[in-house]
Amino acid sequence: MSNTSDRLPGTARLQLADGVALLHPQEQVFEAMVDGWRNQQLARNLAPSTIDKRVGRLRSFLRHAEDFPWEWTAQHADEWFGDLRSVHGCAHSTLRSYQDALRSFCQYIVDPAYGWAAVCEERFGTYPIQIVHEGNSATHVQESESRPEKRAFTLDELQNFFDYADEQVTKARDRGRKGWLPAFRDATLFKIAYSYGLRRNETRMLDVADFGRNPHAPEFGNYGLVHIRYGKAKKGSPPKRRSVATVWPWTAEVLDEWVTEFQPQLATPGSSALWPSERGARIGLQRINSRFAAYRDALGLDPGLDFHGLRRSYVTHLIEAGRDPLFVQFQCGHEHASTTSLYTCVSSDFRTRTLRRALDETLAVALEPARRSR
């Protein structure tokens, strides 16, 4: 290495120690590539969790290919993608995330600015190529790729779900069980997630201080607005913030009861988390998922109804109630109306009422000349 380090192009030399012979050159060069790729993604301001997922997927491909990057071919990628779909049953969006990770790594190691191609050619007599291309990768042809079974709750289903959650609190309390307070927290959490059309992490990360007055709706008191600080982020960007206005009067009542009477009983001293955990500062996503699924399954509801279905229901029910679509769009934090429309699962009753109203209006206009002639 000492006689070639001066000629290493790009920034590969920063990842490989100059003047040090490699005992396991293939493994060590690969790990140096991964370290450089990780640094490149950090420079792009990607979240560490995103980077770790990508590195994990890259290592999965390495195990499948049983070859190092300078020996990879498009056929290796084809076989892996086929295995992910046919054997592991990956969804379209999941498969594309694997493909994106592999494509990104290949783009990094073939970029002349980093010099890995020259390093590989000098050490191993070959060089890496881009193995993920238009011909063997999934295309994003639709704005939404959610599974067809995913849908909104009907009003009756939603009421039954909330009633069942409340019943679990009453049963646990009547039996003298300690779990009644976490059950009360979870029941309230589900109602608030629906009330504001929130995603899971948006709901989980709420603090008591995130609520405030809405000068245009003083009837809601201290709960007229909620400030979302952990909204869904774009790649390389911090969480997106937004404010969501309270719509239904019962929302403020539920919140006030929880914040003033019950949240202090569960929270550790000094904690401002709206949904504290009995074992930590804040409830975990896995707990939210498991509790939601347990209630849904106990009621025999459609498995396609997941936590995100509360957000779909929020959009759907506001639209059915005649709310301005632009208002609903802003409430959800969507940049485009087309995104909000993907969440709208209006019922057949709503479509029937809309059609009937349109037909009645058309008939009234058609009969107006006849009435005037009389």
C-alpha cells in the first residue's frame, strides 16, 4: 500500500490507512466502502436510523450474492429481488426500498469523486458497476401503493372501537387491577389521534405543552390547537411542523380530563409527555400497535383497519360532513390536494346522498322554465 497510496484518486484514501498492509483486503476494502458511504449519507443530512436501515439491507445483499461489490453483476441483483418478492413476499414499497439502498451504494462506489473503482482495479483486477437499473427495478407508477384492504373506519366501527376501549378501562378498574390507567391512556390516545388525523409518531411525541388556544374558536379553551412538532419529514430534512385546529367539541373535553386528572398519575416527575409509559418517559410505538390490534381483533373488525386507518377516517368523515377540502388538506399537512384525496374513502351512503342532491338540483333547474310559464 505504501507505494500506491500517493496515487489513490478521489477520497478513497481517507477510508484506507496509508502505508498499512491489509491482512484481509477484500473484507477491509468493503468495510471502508461502507464507512465512506455512511459518511456521504450523513453529509446529505439523512437520519442515522435511515442510514442504518440502508446499511443493513446492503449487508443482506452481500450475504445473498456471496461476492464483493467489485464482482457484483446485474444478475446478482435480479436473483435477490426475485427472492424478496417470491420467497419473502415483500410489498412493492418494501422491495423498492431495498433497491434504492443498493442503487445508492453502487452510485457511491462508481463515482470518480470517491475513487473506489481505481482502488478495486488495482487491488483485485476488476471494478464495481451499477447493478440496479431501470430494467430490473420497480417503478413508482402510482401516488399511493397502500394495500387494497387498507381503508377508513365507518362511523359505527369507530364508535364500537372507542366504546370497547372504554370498557377495558372500566373492567380493569372494577377488578382492582393496576392496568386500568395505561388502558385509559391508550383509549384516550386513540381518540385524540382520530380527532386530529395524526400519524403514529406524531401522536406518540405529543407533549402537554403542544396544545393551545385558538382565538377563532374560544369555545375549545386551552385545546383549540395542537402544534405537531414531529410531522413526517422529507429525506434529509428535519420533522415537518404544522398546527391542527380542533374540530369536534368532545375532543377538548377528553383532553382536559386526561391532562388535569390522569396524566399526572402516570407521568414521572418533570415529564411533559402527553402519553407517558409506566416503564419509561413515553409510550412506545410497539405498545400502540399491539394495543390497537388487540382491540380490533377482539371486535372482529377487518384486519385492514390499522392505526393509520384513524387518519383515513378523519379525512373521510370531514369530507362527508361537508368540510372544505382545502381545510382538510391543511389539517393533514399535505402539500397537494391529490395526496389528501388518497385518504378519502367516502361511503356509498355519502355518494348516494351527493348524487341525489345533484339530481334534485338538475331537476329543479329543468322545471324552472315550466313554472315560470304558468
